[in-house]
Amino acid sequence: MKNLQKHNPVDIWSAPYGFTYKEMVEVIGEREAKNLYSSLYKHSPKKEYLNMSLKTVYKDGDTEKYVYELLDGKYIETVFIKRRGGGTVCVSTQVGCSVGCIFCESGRNGFVRNLTPAEIVQQVILLRRKVNRIIFMGMGEPLFNYDNFIKAIHILRDRNGMNFPTDGITVSTVGPVKQLKKLREEHLKIQLTISLHATTQVVRNRIIPNMHLSQISDVVDGALSYAKRHNRKVVFAYLIIPGINDRPSDVRQLANWFRGKNVMLNLLEYNPTSNTQIKKPVKQEMAVFKQQLERAGLEVTMRISHGRNIKAACGQLASKYNETNE
């Protein structure tokens, strides 16, 4: 990775989870790097190597929410969903968020700061669980912390460490166009999910107010270009808000965009947040919309929410501890 010459041994030892094996070798030599990497990834985490600590864990059936305290006193949340033979971890990339989706709590108090690569990687390490899928869709917009997000993926994939398979990594993003184009050019065939939630610019601006500079058509084109370049099926997440984005015109536009393309539509149900103005669809409304999309020739699924009772479902991550820590 770039900027190797800027690192020094103090950097390595103060935040070792933020470096690839190659970077460590360049700075502290192969022998020390080998021993350190073995300590980081082959044994239980040592306190002196950590930049965060576990505050508390909430549990609800197959879902666990981990609240981590960072060195500056800020907090982030990470979700683990137990699956057969392992589990899925939902990783945060920022403290707070600047996007401002009306259905999401993470940006309610605005953006605080980006997470470092070490802080991103440690969310997975500190679980001490078998993880077979990593999804970047916790607190924050991953592509607005682009360099640290990409660096974390390289660390997670490092053959000398976790050696996590690229196929098991997904990024969920609102699709800032500039960063989406950069992601297309990366030599990383990670899975891509686009939080779309509308078919017109006017409606998307209403649902995702701080993404108005990225035209919805450009977001769609960028995602389809990614799918073609990397031969990946792109998922478009679509939160149904009755009467707002589930009209016949929405069905027609989604069909125009995605019929015959390597795309899957993932319909979402609103999970309760502090925004009481959003109307939650009933099951029948979701089923009807799904049927209309399928009749239009689209591949459609409905996401099953996990962890609502502990505020761990999509849109609910915020960490109440940040509110009392200002």
C-alpha cells in the first residue's frame, strides 16, 4: 500500500491492527512483523495492542450488539448475527454520519469523525467469534471514509492474518458517485449494496437529504458499471415508505433500470427510530409491491430484520453513550 515511508515503529506498535503484514515488514523487519502478526491474529487480543474496549453487549435471539468505547471517549456499535457455522458482522466506519437518511439514527447528531483502519478491524477481532461474512453497513457511510475503509479491507484479507475471503465482504453505501467510481477501479471484487430507496431525485432528496449532489441516475449507472466490471450481482436496497416510493411509476422506473441486469432488489421494512413521521408498511403492502416488481421481470427479496428489540436492526445504530459523552 502507499505511504510506507511515512510509517515508523511507534505507529506500528501504537495501532498494530491498522497495518498489513507487508507494511510491518517494511518498518520493523520480517522477524518482528511475523511475531507481532501471529500475536494479533492467532491468539486472544492483548490489551496493549487495542485502541478500543468493550463497553457492553446487548442480546436478542440470534443477534448481539456490541458497544465499543474508543480512546477519545466516543462510542460505536457493531452487530453480530449468528448463522449456521458462523455469523455475519455489521461493521461501523464512522462515529456518527453526515448522510442524514430520515429512517436512520446514526446521523441524528451529525458526523463526529472517521474511524481508523485499526478501529474498523478491531470490531471484528474483538468479537472472538467465527465470522463468515463482513458487512460495512453499521454507523457511518463507508465511502465517505474511503481510504481507511479500503485499508481495513486489505488488512482483513491479508493472508498472514485473518485471510478473510473477498467474497464474504459487502459494502452498503448510498453511492456517492465520485467514490463509487474509485471503488470500481479497485482490485477488490467485494459485494456491493446500494441504498437507493427512490426512483426520482426529488423523492431521494427527501429520504436521503444530504446526497442531493449525487444524481440518482449517476448512482444507478455507477453501480451497474461496477457489476459489469467485477462480474458481481449488485443489490439495491429499497426501504418501502407507503405512498412515497411504492407507486406504479416506481415499479416502471425500477424495471427500466434493472430488468435483464445483474441486479437484485432487496426490499426493507422500516425499523422504529425517533422519526415518528415515517409510516411503516404492513406485510400486505410489501407483498403487493414485491409481486408487482417480480411481474415486471425483476429479482426481488425481502430483508428480514434482526435485533429490533435491542436497537440493532438496520437504521437503529446510534449509541446512546455518545449523547451523554458530549
